[in-house]
Amino acid sequence: MNSQTQSLYSQIPSVDRLLNEPEMSALVLEFGQHLAVESLRYLQDLARQEITRTASLPAWASDWAGEAQRYLTAKLRPGLQPVFNLSGTVLHTNLGRALLAEEAIEAVASAMRNAVTLEYDLDGAGRGHRDNVISDLLCELTGAQAACIVNNNAAAVLLMLATVAPGKDVVVSRGELVEIGGAFRVPDVMRQAGCRLVEVGTTNRTHLRDYRDAANENTGLLMKVHTSNYSIQGFTAAVDEQDLVTLGRELNLPVATDLGSGSLIDLQQYGLPAEPMPQNLIAAGVDLVTFSGDKLLGGPQAGIIVGSKFWIDKIQRHPLKRALRAGKITLAALEATLRLYQQPDRLRSTLPTLRLLSRDASEMKQMAAQLLSPLRQKYGDRFNVEAEPCLSQIGSGSLPVDRLPSYALTFTPKDGRGRTLEALAEQWRRLPVPVIGRLQEGKLWLDLRCLQDESKLLEMLLA
Ligand SMILES: *Cc1c(COP(=O)(O)O)cnc(C)c1O
């Protein structure tokens, strides 16, 4: 070590000396002695590395308390941060999908604070089943005989397949072998469930005779998968559930549908694209229907299986059920969400997902008009800030071709450089409440469909 390095090293104050500085008492008060000491040791280490690398003290060495404050604030910031979802996708999987209803939030808080009748039957003081309460609700809402709840829809499909067709063939149309967001692919789930996938038909056309020809003594299930995130257009044919059920009855085979999203209400009454409803499939005679809790249903992450008592009883007894079952927090949120569906005329105000999806473009247009001038003042020298019509997506397994008219604030860099735009997006991602927009056509778009607190957004963007 040369003498210059040595002299720089000696300028690193000791932890004791730093702790005695008056500026440090606020730090200790805020974070406690333990974390304050840890942060100073960490900064000492950082300073030594800087000296070795650059033969100089770090710039912050004149303000150890300030740097320790920054370090500890970052260290203690929760990893799961609330953000403004202005991406234009309402049910954004990477942003946690559905926002829950206040009723669900309260039910969760209560279930977390208290002992609850999770598997406790108050009438008989015996051991109830944890899905019982929700099962009754789901039967009421879908017309099914029974229901089963697991952690997500992927788990629902896995458990259903493992129960109904272990070691057997499952017949699926080639046009329905979907991949959902990375890790869920129908053929992989089949394999994991111990089933053999039998693809029938072609990518664009599958007929009833294709299912019939594929069925033999090894067949355990006829299955349909809702092609939620893509659409096949043009010369197409698919078999509807009604016909598949008729064939299933004839061949003595169960029929199942993985709906993915599914909606318990007719979305068209809100001006939204039609989405298949579990109750219609149950009415058509489908034995088992699976769907998600946190997609269009607007509840917590959960997987729901509804169907015949015969199959649901078997599913409930499968050893995998124990591994995939939902906890009391999920069940509390799901029950409270489903109860809202008992009063469908109020759903638009009680269910945030429906409220956001059915918001009229004029509402977003008005918000955009109000936000425009303060944002122009702040960003106008570097960006052209405009209010523009745009199209939102439902997200999470609803057709990407179905778009909802909305309004956005757009930021176009005056220097025309993509780097300037990316720097802005990055700057907003670092805000205390990060603002997530969408980069498209050389602009940063803030789709206002999911904006609920305009003044908070302004506070962030003007800070
Ligand atoms: C979304 C989806 C799944 C997976 O559901 P998760 O709740 O995300 O596990 C499975 N199948 C289809 C058709 C889907 O759309």
C-alpha cells in the first residue's frame, strides 16, 4: 500500500467517531443503533474500495450521515411497491392483475387478525372443509354442483387433469394448445399431471369427428382450452362445448374446459367484449370448468374448479389438493369478492376491475385535459406533451384484439432521441410511487384508464 492510499485510508472516520457526530443522532433515532452501525460499516467498506480503485475518497465522504440515510432508506424500502399502472393493460400480470374490492381488503385484514372458521364447523363443532363456504357461493353463481379452490388456475388445471385422467389420453384441439405468460403451456401441464396429450384437428380447424376418431379405451378426458391470448381468424372451425358434451356422453367420457379468465357476468351489458361464462358451460353439461380468481373475476390470485359433485369429490380427495390448497387470506378475499356478485346491479361500483374496464373514454379525456397544463409546464421544454386518444387492453387472457377506447398523456422528446424517452421512463420508474407507462411509436404513453388518484400522480410527476 503506498503512502497516498494510506493517508486516504486514515481519513475514513471510525464508527464510534461518526456515531458521536450530531447529524448522526437523527439516523439512530430513525433506524435504531443496530442498522445505523451496519450502514456505517458498509460505507467504510465502500470508501476503502473507492480509494483502492480511484486513489480518492468518494464524493459523499463529506456527508456520511446523508449517505447512510440514503443507504438505509433504500434498504428498508419494500420490494413489493405500489405503482401507478398507466401501462394501458388493466389486468397486468406483472403488476399483480386485479385490484381488490374494499370488501375483500377488509375480509383479508380480519382473517389475518383473527382466528377464523377455516376448517371448523360451528354447528357440529366438527371439522368443516375449507372450501365449503365458497363452494356454496360458487354453486349459487354458476349452477355447478360443487367447487374446489386452489392457488391459481394453473394449479386448478394440473389438479383436474391429475385426478380425472392419470395415465390416460386427453384429447385437445391443436388450435387450443396455448402458452400463457411464459411458464404455463398446456402440453407441459398435461405431462406434469401424468396425462398423455392427444392433439386433434389442425391449427385453424377442428371438427367433432376429430375428437371421435381420437377417442379409444385409453382416453380419459375430452378437453377444451379457451384460447385467451390469441385469436385464429379466417378459415376456422372449432367444436363448441355443447357438441363435445354430447359426444362425451355417447362415449362415456368426461368433458372439461379451461376457461382461463371467464366472467361470472355478461360483460357485453357494460359495452365490453363478450367473454365466456362458466355458468353457460355448466348449463351445457361440461363436467369441469377451471378459471382464475384474479383475472376478470376481480379477486385474489386463486384457481377455481366448478363442476359435478362426482368429479369435484375426487379432486378434493387427491393428494395434490393438499399441496395446492388456498390459505385463509386467499379464501377470505375470494369469498368477499364472490359475495359482491350476489348483488350484480352494484358490481360496477363495488368491483374495481369492472369499474376500470367499463370506464368511459370521456372520463379519461377529462382527466387528461386537467393534467395537461401542469405537466407541460414541467416537461414542456424537453417534450411535446399531448392528450391523445388511445386503446387499452383488458389483459390476462382476454383477446388482445379487443381494445377499449381510452385517453392518454403522451410525451414525445423534442430531440427525437429514443434515449431521452427511455431516460424519462427510467426516471419515473424510480419515483417513490413509480409511474409505469408504455413506450410506443417514439412516445411515452400514460393511459389514464387505471388512474384513481390524480393529485398523487401530479405530486410524483412534478416532484
Ligand atoms: C391465465 C390462464 C391460465 C393460468 O391461470 P393462472 O391463474 O395465471 O395460473 C391457464 N389457462 C388459461 C386459458 C389462461 O388464460
